[in-house]
Amino acid sequence: MNFKNKIVWITGASSGIGKAVALALSKQEAKLILSSRNLEKLEEVKQQCAYPDLIKLLKIDLNDYHNFEPLVKEAISLFDGIDILINNGGISQRSLVKDTSITVDKRIFDTNYFGTIALTKALLPYFISKKKGHFVVITSVVGKIGTPLRSSYAASKHALHGFFDSLRAEIYDNAIAVTLICPGFVNTDVSINALTGDGSRQNTMDKSTANGLSPEYFAKKMLKSIARKKQETVIGGKLEVLAVYVKRFFPKALAKLIRKAEVT
């Protein structure tokens, strides 16, 4: 596993998984483009990296996805190329279907799905012209198993699986890789920032999230999957990983367990 001199663009890089991946890649002397809506936090991440002189910052709002072509051109110009795009930016949810405004559902899809695929589409012609490149997408175990309080979040992650599985098949002959990373619980601010039914932040840490994997451990496992160009990897605790297999072979049993489980 060697990312030295690889040009890697990471969205959602100001905290959590994105930050941990940036720090891990910087130790390997990768050239990084860090993106999020908050340039101040991105600057803090940059200064914590091993080689801040190999890092560029680029502001992005995934909700404003109608014209990403100029942004992609700017990103390519920063290091004269891009080798890997890590689509990590997104937002979670903690609300029952009956209590969730349709505007919240749309906001979740705009960020998690439409923003991600719009950026991918804008970069795709460059990868095709070079006949190389690697799209990495952070989805979720919930993208394979829907659970209470996360209806639109789960749906947006399921949608990413459908889109990128299709894309992988289409661009196989162009030597472009697609890797889907499915996190279980990771100890980040994802539950604090999660949207409630009226669109406000939850502002509390879920117990399961607090007890999740450390972002540093997750990043290490994730980079191994990227280096091997795996199609899909589930990274989480034993129960989350097991649930994916139970879903495949014993879906009715898993459905019963999910109804009874504490999922906050």
C-alpha cells in the first residue's frame, strides 16, 4: 500500500472519516485536495497533516451541484491531475418517517446522492481521457440494511450502490476503478450533525456511534481496500458486518432483530 505522490481529492475532509483519511494519506506523502464547505476547518486539518505543503484546499457545497465542471477544472489544475476521488461528504438523519418533512428528505438526497454523482460525472470525462482513475464512495452499512430513524439516509446510500455498481460496469474497459466503502458505526460527529424531522441538527452523540470504531482505525482499513481496488468493503464492528450476511441469507430473521434492536 503506497500512495506516495498520488493525487487524491477528498470531499467532507474537514472532520470525521475524511479528516482521518487525509491524515493517513499525508503520512504517505500523497498530494491531497481537501474539500468541504468550511475552509477554516480544512486549514486546521491541513496544519495537522504530516506534509501540509503537499495539500491544497478547495471549497465545495455538495448541495450546489448543478455546475461542478469549473470546480473540477480548478481541482485538476492544483496538481496537474487527479488519481483518486474519495466521495466522502454527506449528512445523516435521526427521525421517524412520519415526523420527517419532505424538504429534509430532499436535502439528504441532494447532499448524499445528487451532489456525489454530479461531482463524479464532472470528473468522469477526465478519467476516461486518461484511461485511468479511481472513484471511492463512502456509503454505509445502512446502504445495505435499512434501519429505523434513517429512512432517507438509508435510501440515499442504497441509491449510491445502484449508481456506482452501474458505473463500474460501464467504465471497466477504461481501466477506471470503483470502490464502495460501507462503514458501520464510527466514532465521529455524524450523529451530532444528523438532521431531525424539521431539518435541525440532532446535536447529541448516539451511544452506538460513540462506541464505534476510531476514525484512525477505519481509515487504515479503508486505505487497504482502496490500494487493492476492491469493489466493495464493509468496515465495522462484528455485529454490523455479520448483519450484512444475515440480510443476504436470512432477511426475515434480520428484519425481526432490527425491529427489536436499539438503533440510536
